[in-house]
Amino acid sequence: MRTRIKICGITRVEDARAAVALGADAIGLVFYAPSPRNVGLDQARAIVATIPPFVTIVGLFVDPEAAQVESVLRACSIGLLQFHGDETPAFCGSFGLPYIKAARVKADADLVQCLSPYHAARGWLLDAYHDQLHGGTGKSFDWKLIPRDLARPVILSGGLTPDNVGAAVRQVRPWAVDVSSGVEAEKGIKDAAKIAAFIAGVKNATA
């Protein structure tokens, strides 16, 4: 099975174009003001306008007001919603779009109990736990903590880089991998060579 690839935290048109040209299946736009990768509506519109068909545009939110999500959806064509906070299943499913739900993994967390209410999610994104940050930490977690045969497709995130993504794919066999800081030159600015190496790492692991 081919592992899908999402490049998240895109803030520039040129980075979006590079990610797509190099083979990314999806790009992520962050709509969370505290994040250094946060994008405004005009910025998001410009990025979305460059994306060709059959590449998914993912909008990432952390405990948003419904009005914020709705304003983003009016402004640009988002294909998939990604929720990283304490949003309820009803809230996540209220916008007429498919969504994925993130969980931060730590040793004493029951992932099945945490995520099972989100049975309508298209996938469950597993990220490294941090007590203050919601993703983009650059930290990985112990992949052995992931239960076998979760009910929804697994999207693996958290500290993935060109150097470790091959091992991650071989061990976890996720439906997709999601990277942000691991392919950056600096926060919010992607490095095309790192994206190319990351995508090659994924492909080599599933060849």
C-alpha cells in the first residue's frame, strides 16, 4: 500500500508549488493564530489558487469558533478539515466537509477511548504530546504506543524527518504521514530539498 504524504504548515505559494511538484498528496494550511505557521485569509487564497486538481487542501484548526471555520470555508476551497484541540465530534462534523481528528500520544493515554467518539472522522492523526503546543513541535513519540488495528486510518505525525520517516513507515504502516517542521529551513519556510528527501524516504520504505 502506498503511504500518502501531507506537507503541513505551508505559508508561501512557492512552497506549495514545490510540495505538489515533488509529489505531495496534500498540503496543510494552519488557521491558528499562536502558530508561527498561521496564515491569513488572503495568504490562504493565494496558496489555494496555485494547487492543481487531485491534491487535497487541508485546513487545520485548534479549538476554533464555528464562525472562524465558516469564514475560511467561504474564502477558499478547503477539501478536508483537521482538528487539533478539544473539539467535540458534533462540532467537527458540522461543516459539511470530511474531517480528521488529531490526538497527542503519551504513555498513559488510552488512544482508543480518546478517539472512538470521532468514529465519523476520515482518519485519526497521531502526534507527539506536548503540554502547551498543538503540533509542530518537531518531537517524535514512541511508535510502539500505537494500538494495532485502530478503527480509522492512521495519519502519523510528530517529529518526522527525511532521516526517520522510512523507519516510521516500515514500523507503523500508516495510511499517511504528515510533516511540517521536519522539512523546513526555518519556521514556516519549507526547504524543497528536504521535501524531496522526505518523499523519497516514504517511497523507498513502501517500494
